[in-house]
Amino acid sequence: MPSDKPTRPGQDQQPSERKSEIITPIRLRSKRIQPEPSDPKRISTRFLLFLLMVLAALLAGGFIFIRHVSKHPVILPEGTGGTEQREVEVSRNQIADTERNTTGETDPANNQSEVLSGKQQPIKPQQEADPAKEILESERAENLDAVTRLVESGKKHEKGGRFVFAHTDYQEALKLDPHSEEARKSLKRVKEQIAGDQLQKLMSDGLTAYHEGRYQSARTMLLKAKSFQPDSREVQSALVQVNEAIRLDTIEKLRQKSMAQEQAEDWDQALKSYMAVLNIDPSISFAVQGKESSQEHIRISRQITYFLQNPGVLESDKQLQNALLLNEEARSLHPRGPRLGAQIIDFTALVDAARTPVQVRIESDNLTEVAVYRIGRLGSFVTRELSLRPGTYTVVGSRDGYRDVRQEIVLKPGQKTLLRVTVICRDKV
């Protein structure tokens, strides 16, 4: 650019060349554009459109601003600048956020909008909104009034001692808002109160039933009370008393039952009753003695029945001896009812008849050798009388050169008529 100062000529320049021409730049004036004549109608229309656009922008910005503030409230820490300063800083940040949301620009420092002590401090990036969480919070907000009413109603019922109604209200409140801590704590408190009341009522009813002798009902109530408070020493002590009463009552009922069965001479059932008592307590003396007595009655009765039904077995000396011993045991047995007494009478008569001899006269020819099985050889004779116990006997006659003869005789118990038997070998071989 040419300088305003003249240059000094050099030593080798000519005088004519030392002069320089100063060129002053010419400033061009811009041609002012003359406005066209304004049309009043056109100006008012444009102004109205401009106002509508401004109003629409303000409404959109306000809506975005309110939505942003509702989702991301700015919390200022304590100890910062004055209230007015914080409000100004907050407003500035919120307006900046609104402008960026409106224009669609992305500010890399968008997540550092919190103002601490009048200065901008970095904060954690904002988390994205959870649609499910927003819906849940919206539902809770809708139910807030209903939950509050139910909780207040429950408190009134609880204060009036109507714990069941209070329980219903708190439970309904918790259904509407499962996250309501107040409803949860209130419901727990009322449940404990109801459980305590039920426990006391069950204890009272159970002890009443115990004193009235309704032991099973008492035990049922006390067991239910124990389910409310398993560690209660009071409930446990009451259960011990009731269980002992039930045990003693059961034993007494079995004792009375066994006595009735003995009187009816139903020794099989009496034995079962005594065994049931011994299963409860093996040391109970009446049950021990009753068991032994029942078993003895059952054994003797069965054996007597056998001999009465099979009298022929008494022909055996061994079986007769057993019958005699059995008869002695039966006579010494106590208690002895009518049925057993009748059995003993019949059995004694059978035994007496079985051991009472019957007179038998054997006649021969003095040439035949006579022998009686179970008795022995009698030799040869003309007449001989024997006293034999009732039973069946075989008499055999033998003689050299003659065929043997054999004859069976039956002696009935109690037979008083003399029995005559002839044994002679007549057929030659």
C-alpha cells in the first residue's frame, strides 16, 4: 500500500525521480436503497404473522422447559451464593437447555448444568428415562389419594380397637401401592395385635375346656395358640397339663372298659384294652395284672372247650392227666363268671366219668389164651372180671391149631351195666 510519507531519494537517483506521487484512495459511497412505499395492510399482516410465530415459539419453549424441569429438577447444594444468584444461574441453565432442545443442537457440556457455590461443577451424566418406572410412578400418583384415605381409615379403626377392619384397610392400601412404607408397617403392627388377641382368646378358651373336662377340645385350641407363638412358655405349660390329663383320662376309660369286658367274660377284648393301657404306660399295675389274668382265662377256656368237643382224647392216660391238672387250674381261677363256671362243671363231670372204671366180665373155655390190648395178657380161664376206664379196648384170643379171635369193646363213661364178653377159639387151622 502506498505510504503517505515521501521517500528520501537515494544518492544514485536523479532529482526528477525523487518526487513520488501520492495517491489517495477514493471511498465509494454505497447507494442507499430507498424503501419502497409501505403498504399499511401488508405491514399489519406481516406483523401479525410475526407475533403468531413468536407466540408459538414461546409456547413450544415453555412446554419443553416445563417438561425438562419436571424430569430433571436442579438441586442446589447448601452453602452456595445467595438465593437470587442461584435462581439466576438456574434460570440461565434451564433456558440454555430449552434453546438446545428447540434447535436440536447437542451441547457436550449438557450434563454439567448443576451450579455449586456460584460456579459450574461437573456432575454425573443424566440417566435415560425408564418408561416402566414412569408408568409405575404415574399409577402411584393416581392412587395416592385412595391410599391416604385407606391408611387414615385404618388408623381410626385401630384406635377404636377394631383391628380386623384396620387390617382390611391397610391391606387394601398396600395392594394399591405396594411401595407404601406406612401401609406396610401399619399392616404388620395390626397383624401382631390380632395375633396377640387371638392367642389370648385361644388360651382362655383352651383352659376353660380343660377345667370342664373337655380335654381334646382344650388340646386343639392350645395347639392353635402355639401356632401363633411357638416359643410361648405359657402355652407350652398349658399343653403339658392338658396332655397329662388326656393320658390319665384315656387310661381311666380303658380301665372301665376292661372291667366291663371282664364282667361280660369277653377276655379277648379285655386283653386288648389292657394292652392299650400298657402301650401308654408299661408300669401301670392294674393293666399288668389284667393282662396276665386275661391271658390265663383265654388259655383255660380254650383248653376246656377242646376237651368238651373231643372227649375221646381222655382215653389216653397222658391226656387224662392233662385234663385233671386243667380242671384244678379252672377251679382256682378268679374272677369266674357264669359262662366259665358252666364250662368247669361240664369239664369236671367229663373228667370224673373218664377216670371212673366200668366193670367188664370176660368168659372163655379155659383153653384159649386171652389178652387185652393196653392191659396185657390174662391167660386162660373160664370167667374173669376187669375194672377198666371208659374207652375202646381190643380183646384177643389165641390157641394152638386154631384161628385167633379178636373182639373190640367200647366202655362209655358213666356206664353202670356189667359188660359181658366171650372169647373162645373155635375154628381149626
